[in-house]
Amino acid sequence: MLFLQKFNQLFFIAVIALFFNTGFFATELFAAEGKLILDDGSMDDNIGIGGTNEFIFLNRFTPDASEFPLSIKEVRVYFSELGLVKVGDDIVIVVYENNGGNVNPGIGSKWLYSYPSAVRVLNDWSIYTLPTPVLFNGPGDVLVGVIAMEIPKMNYWPASIDQTETKHRSWCGWWLSSPPPFPQTLPPDSTWYECPGNWMIRAHYTANALPPRDDEDISVFINCFIATEAFGSPLAGQVEILRQVRDRYLLTTTLGQKFVAWYYRNGPIAANFIKDKPLAKAAVRVALYPLIGFSFLLISGYLPFMIIGLLLSMLIFLRSRSKKLSAT
């Protein structure tokens, strides 16, 4: 009897420890799901700047302090055909935090995350599950927005808005450069102002979220989409090498920023194409390895020595060959 009692106690302790270690206990019993919503569900108008620049529209949400830390895991955006938007139009979901208490999100906001995607449905909510949930330690403002990337040079009003009762939390603007700089910090360098009404942008979150473990991908970068899909994880060493090249060399130059912006628009399409095709993934891995090797030499500082070594080898080969030819 005493043995069974001790066994049950040990079993109970082991189960509790297992739940805590896996995150199940805290996630299931203490975490709560929540929604960030400003609109009343009715679309009253569509706003844009006529398709002449990439246009950002953004909502400022202020969750209760008791909800933090929280993680944004899903964003919903309403698009209407009345705005001359089309399914497939390029967009970027952007997420910022602001713990300074300023009502203008252009002051003191910190960029956290960008997720290139596209309009999925019209006259309904397009739902976007973020590949990496975005963690907010708070307390403060959670800023969720959309950058409409299409520039049709004609009538184009991508931002659906509810104007029943403005809550003075919706902002919009645009940049001087095209594509916008990366990261897309606030405020844009051209125009930035509060819009009367409430953008139809919503977010779903998990309150009292657990901080990520050390072995989890906790960064807020945009994934190297194709490499991530080909190698199976954003934490793969090959992906990390390419990511470092992007951060150190591409995002620090104007030409590199333009390439990255182009890749963000088109990379997800290619990644989705190879998603369920093992042979295509293998072919992409083979194609990427020369680039990965070059990138490794670049970031490790060995590239100059490799180039010198190749040049010396070529010089020795040419001299040796010329001696053989002259001897014959």
C-alpha cells in the first residue's frame, strides 16, 4: 500500500515536470486566446493613393497590461473588389511594437516583423498565419499593418475602412523610394497621418505567452523562403549562412535592398511550388550549394585567400604549361 502511494506521488510529479518542460501545462492552462479589433465589421470605404506608391495602412492596438507577454500568430485583412484590388496582389504584413505611450505610432515604434504575401480573397477576410509568431513583452502598443506593394499607376484603393465611429488609432502613409526600404521603419519618409476611421485589419494572439526556448527560432527576420523550404528548417546551417550574407551585404546597399525586396515578393511563390516535391527540393539544394560555399567564404573572411590561391595556382599552371610547350 505504501509502495503504491509513493509510486503515485512520483508519477504525478513526473507528469507535472513533463508538462512544464514541454510547455503544455503553461500553454494550455494559463495561456488565453485573444483578438485585436478596431472595426465594427462593416466596410464603409476603400482608401489608397491611386496606385502611385507602395501604401502602408496600420492599426494601433493597446492590449491590457495583464495580457503580456503575448504573441501575435494570425493577421486578418479585409479586401474589397470596390478598391480595384485583385486576388494575388502583392502585400507585406508588418508588425511593430511601441512601449513609449505616444498616440502617434510613428514616434518610438520598433519594427519587429515583415511577412510578404498576397491578397487571398475579395469581399471577405484574408487570413495570414505568421510563420513565426511575434512576441511582445509589453506593456504597450501592438501595431499591425499592411503594405500594398502594387503600383498600377491607375485607380487603386486597397485599404478597406470602417468609418462608423473612428477610434483615432488608424494611420497610413508612403515612402519616397520604391520599393520601400528594409526594414520598413516608421514613420515613412514621405507622408504619415492619422486616418478617420478604423482599418479592417485584425490580429489574433496568445496572452501570457511563454518566452521562446533557446532551441527555437526566436528571431523576427523574414525567412530565406526557398532555402528554408529546401533544407527543411529556418535553423539549418545553410540557411543561416545565406541569412548572414543578406544582413551583412545585401541590406546595406541600395542595389541589394532592391534585390531583397524583389525576392520577398517572389520567393514565397517558389518556396510554395517546391513544398511537396522532394525531387524539386533536392534540385534546389544542389543549385544552392555553390552559392552557400561562396557565401561561407565571404562571411568567414577566407574569400580573399581563396582568390589569391586560385590565381597563384592558375599562374603556376600556365608557367608550367608554357615550359612544356617550349621544351617540345
